[in-house]
Amino acid sequence: MNQSPAPLMQDFVFGALEANEQTLENERLRWRGLRHLHRISPLDPRPGEPVTLRVSVGRDVLVDRLSAYVTCDGSDPKGNRGVAVNGFHVPLEHVETLWQPICWDYVDIWQGVIPGQPEDTHVRYRIEGWHSRDREIRHWSMERHIDGTADRPALYGYSVDTFAPPEWAHEAVVYQIFVDRFAPVAERWLEPEELEQFHGGNLRGIIERLDYLADLGVTALWLSPIFHTTSYHGYDTVDYYRVDPHFGTNEDLKELVQAAHRRDLHVILDFVANHTSDRFAPFQEALHDPTSPKRAWYSFGPEYVHGYRTFFTSKRMPQLDLDNPEARRFILDAAGYWLREYGIDGYRLDYAAGPSHDFWSAFYAACKRIRPDCWLFGEVTLGDEALRTYSGRLDGCLDFGFTRQLRRLCLAPAGELPAVSAFAAYLERSRRYFPEDYTRPSFLDNHDMNRFLWMAGNDRQRLRLAAALMFAFGGPPILYYGTEVGLSQPRSKGYHREESRHPMLWGDRQDADLLAWFRRWIALRRQHPALSRGDVETLHCDDGAGLWLARRRRHDDEVLIAVNLADREGRISLPEGHYRMETGTSARGEILLPARSVCCLAQEHD
């Protein structure tokens, strides 16, 4: 088997999420300076609810006053030493002092309360620390980004509304399509130098395969970016209002959405708000004319490697300043256009950790006003504490933490038996940690990491184990194209070389048995609401044997999930009653679980 490297997510395009040095350094930084970290209570304010702000003051800051400058009309809040210049002033008070071993020093915690506001209010604020006896001492709260940059002073914001994630999203089974590699494409391994080229997949090919997708049982399609672009992957947008000719036409998209809806399939587009292509017309204007108003859409300066801020170090992907009113309005209008004119059902939001929370609050409200039942989920490659702060700003975020858990359980080297109790505890605690309606789509792999099957040495039983755990315990499951028919990859990913993007398998090249297995588990997920949103209760757990029996229950729906992580058969005793396994076999008293397998059992009633 291809050994899973440590850290477990090292192959991800943004690097390991849990790398020790990175984690420790980030933890040290969070306790320096003034740090708000978007900590508000409640997380998703409703009309009339006061909002408590929480701010930490690190050892490198000496202040005796903290002030928030707040606006409720969408304008930029401003202030100086406790006096609001635009908006109003909210004083913060010291509430406790903490000892932080990570920085071996004290940290002060301050809190303040913004009064409740009426529905449809966009609240914005900045936070200043200052000293009442020394006019030279002033500090602004800042937020550090994944790419190492920081906003100083940071602009914070939230929307006061009653919007919520759509009900259909909680029970969705999503199929992720990398458009250029799905259909029609020659079915072969691509050479490394070919991976950055277009290979012919398009919207017409997806339309022709909709019956296959409907028969698979999925309920939603997530398409990789399809707007006018310079690259096969589409994450550098040239025109936000036109489908790229490689992928088809605007009319093709309209036809796809309508045909998908007739089959009860939702369509989710991948939307890149954070950055554009360097060939995007406003950027070209800004680049060549320093006096252009478009210049303010971006950040230019000698501190940037290329003379302007980019998506990490990519010169071809200049990063938008989405706190600029004109740039923000352009992106909000573009997102609204496809919801309103083409009837798309939502967006997967690329690199959502890039733009500010204030931007996402405005984006969320703008999209929900057009289509309240659209599903908006983000790619935020941070820990769960950061993910939770997107409550009310998005419907949820991709659950990278769950993917890490699946890798720990299912990619362990032969002879090692991971503690299944740790997985059970993780599930129970994460369900308590996040708001109940916050969606956390789960996945085995995606276009930015090695395929799970390749990581497992093409061991299909390990793939079934991980997929069954995802269907049984994950948030809305996302199936990356080809996983259901045994699509793997010929090589490990390399620097700027994504090997998980080879052409889809069709016809006799598909693994029919594996496809039937996935259809069965997708049907189970859809049949049992308990698998989507039910409580998780442990009935039996034996780390030594790798066995776990859990009950999931929601309202009057109840199922048992029996798990065997070991590389040998195992027996699990069932509660009293008659049960039917997902294979259709009846069971009572005790079941024999094959090695590395999961069984779903529903109680039979007379």
C-alpha cells in the first residue's frame, strides 16, 4: 500500500492542516497583538439580538482601553481613541486574564456588546486598543490569513437576518465533476506534461450522462469552474458572465440545469471570488493605468513579489480586495446573475478563507435574497474553531477534519489498529461544537489531493470502509467523479501537478461490483434521515478488536452501524430485536463482520 505520510494531509494543495510546526506557530500568533478572531455570540445574530464581541490582548500590547467603532448602514466604520468618526462607539471591558503556556505569558480578554439590530442590517466594525495616559499607544485588531498576510486594521462584519441552510442540503448526496475530465474524454492515463492541458470534457458531455448520475442516486452535482478562463481547471476567471468555449455555451448551462432539475438533481457551481485571472479586463486596466478606479479593486505595492497581491504566489491569479465597494458589488452581481437567470442551486466557494468575513456576510445575504433555498458552502482549510465562525456567513464549510479522521482510520499500515473510540468521540464532540443546521459536507478526496483509492494501494476494501463511514457518519457526502467505479491515478501528485484529475472511466472499464455497492449505500443514505442528521450513540466499543456498534436516531427513524476496522473478521452482539442488513439479509443476536467493513442495520417491525 502507498503509505499515508505523516502528517495525514500532507498531499493537500494547501499543505498539511495539522503539521506540528505550523500548528504551534499559528497558536503562538493568535495570542499576540489584538485578536478578535471573529468571536461573536450568538454566532448567527437574529433580529433584535445583542451581539457580544470577544477580543484577546497579547503580551506585546499595553493598553487600558478597547473600543469598537460600528456602523449599521454598510459604510466604513472609523474612530480614534474612543471617539467614533463614522458610526458609533462600543466600549469593551476587561473580563479575565489567562495564562497561556504556548507563549509563556499572560493574555487579557475583553468583551463588549453591540446592541441588537433590525432584520436586513449589515453591521460592520473595527476594534482599536489604546492607552488613556499615552497618546502614542494605539493598536488595531488584525487577522492573519492562510497565505501569511494580515489585515491591519481588520474590517469585521455580520448580517442580521433569518436566512438558514436549505433543508435539501442536509440530505444531499453530491457528485463532484471536474468538467474537463468527465465526458467526452479519451479514457487513458495522462502524461505529466498533459495534465495542464484541456482534454475535451464539457457541459454537453454532462448532459448526456445525466441518466447515469440519476441512476447512481446522487441528488446534486458540483461542477468545477466553467466561466471563461485560461486554464483547464477554471480557477482563474477571465469573464464571470460567460461559459468558457472549451466547456460549451451559456445556453448549454441553461439546458443542463433544466435537464438536471427534471431528474431532481440540483446544480452547484464552483465560484472563485477571492482572485481572478490576470487577463480579467478590470485587472488589465488596473495594471496598466495607475489612475484607473479599477486599481482599488486590487492591492498593489512593493511589498508583493509581483508588485500586486496574488493567490499565494501565482502571478496569473491577482487577488481582489473585496472590501472595496466596487469590487464587492461586481462579484455580488455576478453571483446573483447565475442564481437568478439560470436557476443554479448554489455555490461551492473556492478559497473562502481569503476574503473577509464581512464580505461573506454581504455575499450570503445577497444570494439568499435572490434564492433563499440556495446552498452556499466554502472551502476553508483551517481547524474547526475557524470553520465555526462562518456560521451565518455561509451555510457551512467542507469538512477537512472529517477527511483526516477517515485517513487515520482507513489508511493505517497493516498491523496497526487505530482507536475507533477516538473516532466516536470526535463525532459526538463535533456535533455538539457546531450549530445544528451548519452543513459540513464530507469527502474522501477531491481535485486538490491524491485519490483515496491510490493512497490505499488500490485496495477496494479500504475504499469501501472509508466510503461507508462517510455515508454513515459524515455530513452531506461528496463523491469525487470516478470513485464509484474504481478510478485511481498512475502517480502521486507532484508540485503543481494534480494526479487526481485523470479522465473518467466508462463502459467496460468501470468496476460494476463497486458501482453497485455505491448505489446501495447512496440509497441507504437517502432512505434513512438518521444517517444525515441523527444523533450518534455508542452501544459497544472495543479498541483492541477494532469493533464499534453505534445507533443513529432522528425522530422515528433509527439504524445501527456496525464497524470492524481490523484486518480479520469480528463478531458484534446486537440489541434485542430483528434487523435487516443493507444487503437485505436478516440478522438477530450477533453478526459476523468481514475485515475492514461497515454494516448498516434497520430494525424490522411486525
